[in-house]
Amino acid sequence: MAPTCATHVFKLIVSFMALSSFSHAYDHDPLQDFCVAVPDASAAVFVNGKICKSPKLVTPDDFHATGLNVPSNTNNSLGVGLNVVSVNRVPGLNTLGLTVVRVDFAPNGVVPPHVHPRATEVLVVLEGTLYVGFVTSNPSDGTKNRLFSKTLNAGDVYAFPPGLVHFQRNVGNTTALGIVSFNSQNPGIATSANSIFGSDPPISSEVLTKSFQLDKKTVDYLQSRHWI
Ligand SMILES: *[C@@H]1O[C@H](CO)[C@@H](O)[C@H](O)[C@H]1NC(C)=O
Ligand SMILES: *[C@@H]1O[C@H](CO)[C@@H](O)[C@H](O)[C@H]1NC(C)=O
């Protein structure tokens, strides 16, 4: 079958979207009310970066998830449990630029320094006491590597700019609970220690000894650890 005009337009739009994704890393604004992700291409229409379910087949359940009232298991080396609600659980979030996560902290639990390459994060503390912070990059205004930190209690909100290293730690004597939201359906997470010492294959120790002012024994030790 000869390609139709519509096919050409479709290809042009897809090419344009592929190109424009280089110019900024944030989620595109939706071009329609919703674009519920669907694995079955035969039930699909509309394109905005992904194939969408036909609106005729969309149901209220496509926008629904349950279970954020249930604490996550924090019995791990970090003392933190995550319950992620993303497009993978709520297909109706597709192209809407949002992800939400329930974060449970055991006492002393820590979300280690990490970045989200594609999202701003907003944390709402519901229970407990958290010490949180982020470090600036190296802009030309002289604020490089400046730490902005705060101790938060229930009801407090903190914002973490996109792409900056940040962390959260439970400094209270009880468990803590927070809800974090991201303005991306795929915020990404690069945990600093894991990226650097837990890469597969490992980064050459010559790079790490010089970069981190460490001796090779320390680098070998760090690279031998289990980075979850
Ligand atoms: C925590 O996990 C360890 C090993 O993974 C296990 O031995 C231990 O029983 C667990 N503790 C609780 C309270 O579940
Ligand atoms: C935690 O408990 C210790 C000792 O019981 C107390 O000194 C400290 O103030 C408590 N911290 C918080 C945040 O309640």
C-alpha cells in the first residue's frame, strides 16, 4: 500500500518530536485531554511521543491506583521504602508529566545523594522529622556547591530543583513519611555513589582515585560494596 499523506505527516511529526527532545529534557505539554498508554497497537490512536489508547476504550481505572496508605518495607540497608505511582501503574498519567511516590523512613533511614535528570521534586512531610537538602551546580553567580538544607516536620514542604544533588534523612526517633511528586512521567534517578562506585563495568580506579582524592585501596573497597 502506498504511504498516504497522513503517514507522511505522522512521520514528520515524529521526526520533529525526536529533534525537539534534544532542545529540552522536560516532558512535553499534552496535546489532548489524555493519552492513556496502551501496549496493544491495534487499539491505539493519537501520538504525542507514545501510542495512546483509543479514548473510546479508556475507563476510570486508567487514572486510578491504590495502596499509598500502606507503609512500604524499610528493612534494607538504607532504611527507606518507596512506593512509586508512575505511568506504569496509572497508564492515564502518560504525557501528563507527573509521578508520585510514597517514601517511608525508618529511624536514621536515608535517601542517599542523588539527582533526577528530568524533574523538579516537591516533598510533603506527613509524619516525622527529616533533614533534607540540595547542592547547587556551578552557575556563574558564585554560588557553586552551596548547600541549601532544612529540618522538616509534618506539614512542611520542600522543593528540589531539577538535576541537582539532593538527599533526605530521618533525624527523628520515629518512622517518617513523605509524599514526593515529580513533574515528569519519567524523572529518572541517578544515585551518586551507585553511579560512581557501582557502575557496570566499573569505572577505572585511576579515574576515581584522582577525582575523589582517595587511595586505590579505598576505591577498591568502595567498588566492592553492594550498591542497591
Ligand atoms: C530484615 O531483613 C533481614 C534480612 O534481609 C531479615 O533477616 C530480618 O528478619 C528482617 N527483619 C524484619 C523485622 O523483618
Ligand atoms: C530523640 O530521643 C533523644 C533521646 O531520647 C532525644 O534527646 C531527642 O531530642 C529525640 N529527638 C527527637 C527529634 O525527638
